[in-house]
Amino acid sequence: MSIGEILGGITIQDAAAGLVAIAAGIVAISNAWKLIQKHLHPESDLRPRVDRHDELLDSDNRRLRTLEDNQREMQKGISVLCQAQIAQFDHELSGNDTDHLRAARDNLNTYLTNR
């Protein structure tokens, strides 16, 4: 029995054409699979963008915490200054109330030296 009889009259050109067709089919299926995966699972394209947004969010949160801390410190300072101003008003109105004036001075002094 010869090879031609085994292959049933298939020539080499027919075999080559069949292999090319099979290879083209595999490439087409592979490209279709990649396209389906891209549309079903877009996170591979979005991952770098999401990571960058996470970095920016962390940076913004740190800045906000710093601003909030600074605002609290400013509010403390304003409170101490207001107490000192009230003590000055009391002293001006009564003329003799130096105790409140001294306490306000001490509070203001403590605040300014501890900053």
C-alpha cells in the first residue's frame, strides 16, 4: 500500500491548503477570544488608571488631614485671642479687674510659647 492510497488521493497541495485553513481558523478563534475577553473583562485596561486614582486619593486625603489639623490649631489660637480681648474689655469697663487680665495674658503666653 502506498501513501497515495492511504491518503485517498490527497495531494501535497491539498494537504498544505488544509493546514493553512486550519491555521487561519486557529488565528481567527484566538483573535475572537481576545476580543471577547477585552469586552467582558476591561479591568486589564483600566487597572493602571484605577491605581493612579488610588494614589491621587491617598495624596488628597493626606492634604485634607493636614489642612484640618491646621484649622484646629487656628481655631485654638482665635479662641485664646478672643479670651484675651474679652479680658481687656472687662479691665477697661471695671478699671480694676486685673485678675482676668492676668489669666488671659497667661493663657495667651502659654498658647504662643507652645506653638
